[in-house]
Amino acid sequence: CARAPMYDFQEELVIRPLHSGDIYASFQFRTVWDADFMGDQKVSHYRLFPKSLGQVITKFSVRELHISFTQGYWRTMQWGQPYLPSPPGAELWVWFQDTVTDVDGTWKELTNVLSGIFCASLNFIDSTNTVQPSASFKPLGIGNVTDHSFLRYATLPREIVCTENLTPWKKLLPCGSKAGLSVLLKSEKLFHSTFHSQAVHVRPVCQDPQCRTTSMELRQTLNVVFDLHTSGQGKREWSLFKMFSRTLTEACPLASSSKVYVDVTDNPQVRPFELSPATPLLTQAVVLGDRRTYSVYDLTQQASFGSSRSLNMLLRWKAADGEMLRPLLHSERYVAGYGLQAGEIHTLIYNHHPYRAFPVLLLSAVPWYLRLYIHTLTVSSKGKDNRPSYIHYQPSKDRERPHLLEMLLQLPPNSVTEVTVEFERALLKWTEYTPDPNHGFYVGSSVISALVPSVVAMDTNSTLDRPLFSSFFPCKEEASYFMRVYTEPLLVNLPTPDFSMPYNVICLTCTVVAVGYGSLYNLLTRTFQVDEPSPGLAKRIANVIRRFRGVPLL
Amino acid sequence: DLNDKAGQFFNSGHTNNWAVLVCTSRFWFNYRHVANTLSVYRSVKRLGIPDSRIVLMLADDMACNHRNPKPATVFSHKNMELNVYGDDVEVDYRGYEVTVENFLRVLTGRLPASTPRSKRLLSDDRSNILIYLTGHGGNGFLKFQDSEEISNVELADAFEQMWQKRRYNELLFIIDTCQGASMYERFYSPNLMALASSQVGEDSLSHQPDLAIGVHLMDRYTFYLLEFLEDIHPSSTTNMNQLFKVCPKSQCVSTPGHRTDLFLRDPGRVLITDFFGSVRKVEITMETINLSSPMEPLPER
């Protein structure tokens, strides 16, 4: 008699005040399901795991799926590092299982199905914007896969995120938007923010340290940064009601754990803000290479809600903040040059660690209509040439494949590394232009993946009970943690024809032909006859009388 | 009298309702076309048609546009009275996907095999379909996304294909563009009823601007259509003749037109909810059924 598959659902919200006065809220909803998708048993009974995703995973033999929709750009220098990075627009990367025979065909069908589930135009993902990274996107779940032919990565930098993407995302949650932390997700407040990112991550995880049983983990994450001036009305005082226009009244009944964490790390000795209602629960967690202290509100305990039966955290600032810790890894990217023929892409990677050097993997996928001249690729740090130890380059094919450039760079301590490559703009066929071509064409963000040296020892035991925000990226060594940084997307203008020209040409040609040919024809075939001028009035009356009399006319 | 009631019960031969709502204009100053489409979407959802039966096509995003001072909202009345975008909206085709080819493929059902269900019009011969188009148009054409156009001949042929493939029972076509009546001139398939916001040679005008948002919020015809539909509830018995009277020349400045010669039933007997709502036919019985009477035992398995 088979054991019924076990489910576990946890929800959590982390609130982290930022040094610039803004506030960062990160939701994570995690469903772990004991079913074995990779085995032979057909999965047909769904309880907490959403059926639409489960069917997609089974039908397309997906091992890992990561999809994110982001509006806005994460400002690392002002806000620090995010718990879960994501590039502007839509990003989708999938590891297929090794039983799949036609990965490209399955990828195309998968993107179409996902576009229907998330109400996004993911069907625009095709071979012209899909790449197979060879090193940057290792599986985040279990599995020691080395064959990168089963990995596909694509971004749509132009994709818009709005309520129609949030609605189906909320419907995947076990409690929907009715109970628990998801009641806070109201679109009018969420989209009136500087940064909004929602994502779905599906991956297989181990249930015990020896990894004898595996289960499927679904994490739905939502990161939002509320601006001090637009949402905060300029006053540095934040509360749940001010951020979301709702307060919490209960935990999701299906959740085994429902917690709210507020980052209250003392900086340096005195906490700059006051948190109410006070809570005795304090926990420490090592996240992003730093040990931080959090006040915890446990929503499964009735006492958290107090006498008013609703929980509204209030953060009031008394003193100014201290200095922000500079993020160790940061990057920028821009297009240089002038005119519509050629240009240069500059990527700057900053290493702010005072004495440690560390390697980073840079992945750039550039569309085929920017023809990169790889022989002009230069990498320099502190003015000197910095040769990458590993380069994987796949040249583009017109209208079929984009450029893929992956490099392993060693960043010297306290330095800026500049990667430059020249390109030439292609002239597209007139049917390939978008309806608004003068807006420009987007180039997706570059991805920088690195193992950054950590200030405190990281915890490598993945099965311990830890807050969700600290357990997203797997940690294999104690001295460093994994980080991914996305650069800005680029907006380049391609030489755009004047689309009214076909109409102008037709009008002009027809006029020239009509006037030219018509005149020539007339000249050649027209004959002239002498015509008597019409007589005056007196003569005409005289002619009439003469006609009566039968006498010849004048 | 019972015969009359039975006749009314089996009046329309449809069993399910579909709606295809299309906004064809791009750019921020065409906010009103998106608001038009969303207000019809809102009415149709309110009267019972679920999202799985609505194909909503919006050519541009106004709600989360960076020029929108109130993100995630689209208003139809000035002073921000009514947010037609709401919190529960599913857009099936958006942005660059709204093309003439995709629109005709949705209507005729000739979509690639991997198209998801939410993007298909899975109607059968017992479906009543509401098709609403809005945007910029002219004499005999409707402009899609400022770069291509659909002609009235193509539209008529698409409807004929739908009729030949038995993809609709009855079809109501509403168009709110300049010279909208030219779009239904060429229809030749049976069971089509059409309404337009203006005659050939006339322009459809927009309603009112909102000074905070900075654009015109709605077109006049759809504004008064929305007001008319707000009074309709799932059990109302208003018929099509009242719909033809929506927005007379005094309110609309243009002359709305309609065409019913291809429609087999009398428009006075067609309910608004036959097209705008999804009304389940419920039969009320007056006799009681005794549930406590002894049941016959089932045969042993």
C-alpha cells in the first residue's frame, strides 16, 4: 500500500529597511511535495501543489524551472544585494531531464504553455533569443548534471509586468489571495513601486542529509521595493498598512509555518528605528555573507495579533542611519559610440573587497542584429590587460541564433574590470520591425555569477530548519556564498527606414508615369483641326433669320 | 400561456457564451481604446461569462505604463470613479501579439498546435459570440497597432469561415471606431447582428478627458454603452431594440448604426444577456419529490 505523498507549505515575509529610506519586502511561499516526478508512477492527485504546474512539469519532463517577471531595475549601490536577484522583463531558464529527445521542440511548446498560464507573451521566446549557457546556470536543486544540452535560457527584456501576471501567480498559491500573507498582495500598491519582481522556482530537493528521498519544491517569490517619496509621502515611517493598504489577520490554515521577519540588525550599537508591536522572538540568520538579526512574528500563534486581531508592524525612525556596507560585487553596462552604424558595449564589474580577489562568470547574450566583432574584445583591470581563464563563445547566425559569450574573469581586489566589445548594427528587413521601431531594440541583461567571499561562516547543511530567504541558493562551502548580479538591459536604435516610403513611391511613380507618358502619347497621336470661332450675338440672330428664309449663312 | 413560457425558455438555441474583445491601438494617447475594451470586459464578466470563455486582446499596456500616474488602474470616468482594470484580469493577447493574423486565427480556429487553451476560441455550433473591436478606423478598414489594417472584406470572409465550420450559433459584432458602419457593410453570413458607433463619413468622438491622467478616458459610444450595461443584471429581460437606442445623436454627435437583416430572429425577442451574459437555464419545478421514501436496494456487486 503506497504511502500518500506528504505536503508541506510554508510562507514568509521579510521586511528590510534600506539605507536610502526605501523599504524592501520579500515574500516567499514554499510548497514541498513528496511525489516523485522523475519516476514511473503517474502523478494524478494534487492537493497543495498547483495542478497546472504539476501537469506542465510531467508533460515536458522538466527537472528545474525558473521564471521571473520584473518591473524596474535593482539599484545595488543604493539598496545592497537582493535576496533573490532578477533581470528586468521576463527571464526563463529550464533544465530538462535527460529522457527528452528533442529539447528545442519541447522548449518551444513549454514557452507557449507558460505564456497561457502567466498571461505573458512568452511565445516570443524562440531560437533567436534562446541560449545554452555552459557554466553560469548550474542546477539549483539536486543533481550532478554536466550535459548542458538540456539547459535553455532566454530573456524578454521588453516584457511588461502588470496585474494580469499577478492574478494567475496568486491563483497558484494554496490559500490563493484569501488568507495568510497573500492578502497583502494588492496590485494597486505593488505596482506603484520602484521595483517589483515575481518569480516561480521549481526544483528537486533532498529531504534528509543523506538524500535518500527527493521531493519537488515550488517556491513562489515576490520582491518589492517601496519608494520613500511615492509610497512613503516623504516621511520615514513605514507600516504594513502604508505599504500594502492591508494588515494581517490570520495565517494560511494550510501552512505549517507562517512568519514575518523584520531586519533589526543594530547599526552600530543603537537601532535607528523603533519597531512596534514589540515581539520577544529574535532570530539570527546568515544571509548574503553577513549575520543579521531579525524580529520574528509567528502568525500561527494567536498572540501575535493582539487584542485588535490584526497585525500591523510599524517602524518609526528616531535617528539617522549609519553608513551602508558597500556591496562587494556590482556591475554596470552601457553602449558607447555615436551614429547608427557602429558602437561599443562596455561592461564594468566592480570588486569592492579591500584585499580578496575572486573569480566571476560573465554571461552575455546579444541579439544577432548587433554584430559583435569578437576580435575587438578587451578585458582590462586597473588599466592592465586581464586575460580570462575560460571563454566560451558561440557566434550568432542571422535570424537564427544570438551571440553567446561566457567568460571566467578574476577580479583583483578593490578594482574595476572593464569588458569592451565593438559591434555593428544590422539593417533589418522591413517586415521584421516592431510596430514602434523608433523606441529602439532591447538587449537583455548580462548575468554575473560569482562565489563571493563571506564575512561570516556560511551554513552548509541544507536540511536544517532555516528561514526561506537564507536557504534559496545552495551553499557548498563555508567561506563563500553564491551571488548573481544582473546588469541593465540596453536600448539601441537600429537604422529605421521611413515606413511611409512605399506609399510615397507609388504616388510619385504613378504621377510621373501619368504625366510623362500621357503627355508623350498626346503629342504623338493628337491632331489639330482649325475651328471657327463662335460668331457674335448679332450674327447668330441674323443666321437664324437667314435659315428661315433659306438663304446661305454668313 | 405555458406554451408561451416554454417558447420563451427555448427561444435562443445557444448553450454557451464566448466573447472576443480587441483593442487595436498602441501608444499612451490611445488610452481610451483600452478603457473601452476593459469596460466591456468588466460588464461581460459581471454578467457571468468566465475568463476561460473570454479572449481579451490589448495592443498596449496602459495600466502599468510609466506615464500612468496611478499604476495598475484604468479609469473610465473622470475623477477616477470607476477602475475598469480591477484586481482579477487575464489578458490573453497583449502587446505585439495583437495582429491581424492572430485575430483572424483566433476567429477561424487555425492556431498552431502548441497554443494554450486560454488563447483559443473554442466555440461550437451552439455558442453565442460577442465580438467587440475598438481603435482607429476608416472607410472599410480598421487599423491594428499603427502598422497594419484589416478590411471589411477580410472580416466578412472570416465570419463566413466561422459559419461554414459551425463555430457560432449567433454572433453580435460591435465596433467603436470612426466610420464604423463600413466594417459591417460586407457581411453575408447568416445569424450576424452588428452595431457600430458611427456611419460612413462620420467620426466617432471621445468622451471626456481627465486632467490628472492627461488623456481622454473613453469614447462616447462605449461610455453610454457601459452606462446602459451597468443597469443590466443576469435576470433582466431587456432586448436588443433598447441596445440600438444607446447613444443617440444628441449624446454621441455621430449616428450609431446597426444591421439586423442577416439575423434570423426578431431583435425585439433577443435578450441582451443572450450575448453579454452567460445565463444558465434553470427550470423551476413546483412539485415535491419525497426523499424519505424507501429506496430499492442496489443489486449485489
